[in-house]
Amino acid sequence: MVLTFLSPPLSSPQRPRRGGQRPGSLTASPVRPSVRPHPPTHPSSTPYPTVPTPRPDRTEGDDPSPLRPESPWEGEDDDDDEERQVTSSMASRAANMPKESPLAMALQILVPFLLAGFGTVSAGMVLDIVQHWEAFSYITEIFILVPALLGLKGNLEMTLASRLSTAVNVGKMDSPIEKWNLIIGNLALKQAQATVVGFLAAVAAVVLGWIPEGHFQMNHAVLLCSSSVATAFIASMLQGIIMVGVIVGSKKTGINPDNVATPIAASFGDLITLAILAGISQGLYNCLDTYPYVSFLVCAFFLSLTPLWMVISSKHPASRQLLYSGWEPVITAMVISSIGGLILDKTVSDPNLAGIVVYTPVINGIGGNLVAIQSSRISTHLHIHCVPGEVPPEARGCYYPCRTFYGTGANHRSAQVLVLLVIPGHLIFLYTIHLMKSGHTTLTPIFMTVYLAAALLQVLLLLCIADWMVHSMWRSGKDPDSFSIPYLTALGDLLGTALLALSFHFLWIIGDRDSDVGD
């Protein structure tokens, strides 16, 4: 751009200075910049474009435009700078990731794996005891609720632990006001989701129990709804308070909450939920004949609190967003778990297969915990090394199972480590059940072989599904941390219950029929 300047009159007593400006004049003289700019784009332009010098009387805000010539390549340079910044940021995050050997990885996973496993063993022993109570004997649809309510651990508790742990690590809980707003918003959101999912699980149990039998009892349906809603609400609140205490305590002691919050949620979730479900169901069943309106009042009370929790959760931006977008995986996972509950209900109804009860929480919980670890590791790898919508080269194209277990990446090694933990872990838990004199099946070699084969097949299928699902969600722009775990834990319940039922049917066919053990 060529600037035109007014020449001073010939009669002027003072000539303009080269490279400067005449005192008192408001017009600038052309100066040659000290740095050579881009070459001219027009043949008639001068080799060095003129740049006006700042006016002495100009104040800040008069002319916001820069005092340098605009280059036609300036926008492209900004895009290149942004791309370089993103690339360098991803490279620095990848460089800061600790290197893990397979042995160190196995040792880190082993402690929470065993902790969660003993929690599922305790839950299985509780379920083995309460299956003989009157409420469970006369209203067998309660067994349909068991996988769906236990699945809330993966749907709500684990996602709450993940969200709050992330908030701690990124510094969102440093301010006391922001910390408590975040905690209250997430707890209120979890209570609303638990109440709604508990009610829908009861409706699914009523429908799935009514369709095969062909008859419907209103008082049983109300008892199922009130038991499910009250159990989901109370268990969710207790576990939420425990999670908040663990995460806040971890922050104060300098421990990474990612390493302790999720295993504790997995350990106590099944046991707390089953104990509350058994107590409430038996209590309402005792009142069914003398005070039939109690079940209506209990269900109506907890449902009436749902709008309050929604209003509270809508006050915080993070929980407000999940209040609208976080229902799809939770409800879909509940439906999948309810199908597994239907399989459990029909299997328990057969007295020859009563021994399945004590092992169902164990195989379902262990499979869900292992696949949750793998899903989290794959999601972390994608967040560090890839931008949303793009996947690594080895994950492109059609999926094949060998891709999950063979390769040189960290996710391949973690999948191999998780598979190697299945057999020793289940042997420990089976022996623990045997020592506690629980269960209805003797630990014969044929039983252990069939059971371990079912558990290994479940984990292999879940790891393959997790590899495909997490990469597919990342490619479609969804955050796998918020969507994958509910689906995977629900599929773990369905696969575990189905494979365990097939195993017990197979054992009955071939003659392993000692179901009276442990009565």
C-alpha cells in the first residue's frame, strides 16, 4: 500500500527531517523499516512499503489497528501457530506420562483388583443368605432388580469418582466455594439419576416378570417400585458421601484420588446396595398385609424429591450439562442389566441351580472392574495423543480381536496383564467362598474348570468390546470417560450372568449336582 503525503509549502522556513516529522505537523513522513517485510505483491508497489510513525498527540484507544503492515500470509501463520501449540502440548503431556513396565502395571492393578473382588465376594455371600427370605421367595422379581441396582455402582458412583478426581487434578477444587458448589451439584445430580433409574428398573422388573408368567399383582408391583427407588436413593447417597470424603481426604494427604476412589466405589457399592435392598424389601413385605399403603408412601416420598435435586444440580454449569446429556448411557445400561437380572431370576427359580447366586456378583463385578480399567487407560491415551475425532493409525479400519491383545502399545500390554489376572484372581475368590462355608456347589475340578472358562471368556469379550467402543466414541466426538463405563459394566453383568447360567446348566447335565452344599 502506497501512502500519499502532503508536501510542505516552498516558503516554509523549516524543511522536513528525513525519517521523522516536522514539529507541529500532524502528517507522517515515510520511513524505511529496519526489518525487510514480505516482498511486494503488486508490480507497481515500492520495494519497501512506507509505514507511518506514531503521532505525538495520539492516545491509547484512538486507533486500535497495529502499526505494522498486514501480510497476506498472516492468517495462515496464526493457524500454523495454533496447530504447533496443540502438537507441542500433546507432545509435552505424552512426555510427562510415567513409563510403566508390565510388572509395575500388574502390581498397581492388583491391590484395587483384590479389594474390589473381596467386596463382590461379600455381596455374593449376602445374596446367598437373603435368597431364602420370604420377600425373595414369594416375589422373585426382586432378583431382576439385583443386577440393575448393582449396576448403579458403575453408572453413577464410578463416574462421580472420575469427575471429582479430574476436578481435583486440574485445580477446580482449590477454592472452597467452588469445591463445595462442585460437590453439591454432582451429588444432587447423582441423587436425581439414582431415583429415576431405580424407578425405571422397577418398571422393567415388573414388565419382565409379568410377560412370562401372564399375571399381574398390583401390590407386588408397588413393593418392587418402592424397594428399588428407596434402595437406589439411600445407597447412592451413602456411597456419594463416602466418595466425597475419600477424594477430599486424598487431596489433603497428597494422594492421587484416581488411584483410590474407583476401587473403593467398587468395593463397598455391591455390599451396601444388596444389604439395603434386602432390608427394605423384607420390611415392606412384612407390612404388605397389615399396612399396604406404606409402599405407596415410600415410593411417592422419594419420587417427590426428584425435582428438588434437579433444581440444585442445575445451579452448577458442569452438573447442569450432565443433567441434560447424561441420561442416555445410564438408562441404556439399566435396560441391559435388567435383561441379565431376568436370566438370574429364571435360573434361581430352578432349585437345581441354586448355587449360581453366590457367584453372580463375583463374576459380574470382577469383569466390570477389569474392563473399566482398560477403558480408562484407552481413553487417557486418546486424550493425550489424539485430538477429538481422530484415532491412532493402528485403530483405523475394520476391527479385529487380535488388535486388542497384540502390539507394542501400552494398551496392548495392559490388556494382556488384565487377562493374566483373571484366573489367579478368581481362584482366590473361589477359595475364600469355600473357606466361609458359603455357596451351594463343591469346588470340584470340573466345576472350577467350567467356571474359570466362563470368567475368562467374559473378560476376553469385554476387553474386545471396550477397545472397539472407546475408539468409536472418540471418533464420533463423545468423551469415553462419561459414556463407555456404564455400557461396559452393564454388558459385563449380562455376559457374566448368561455365561454363569450356561455353566451351571452344563454342570447339571453332565452330573455335577451337589446343590445342597452350603445350605
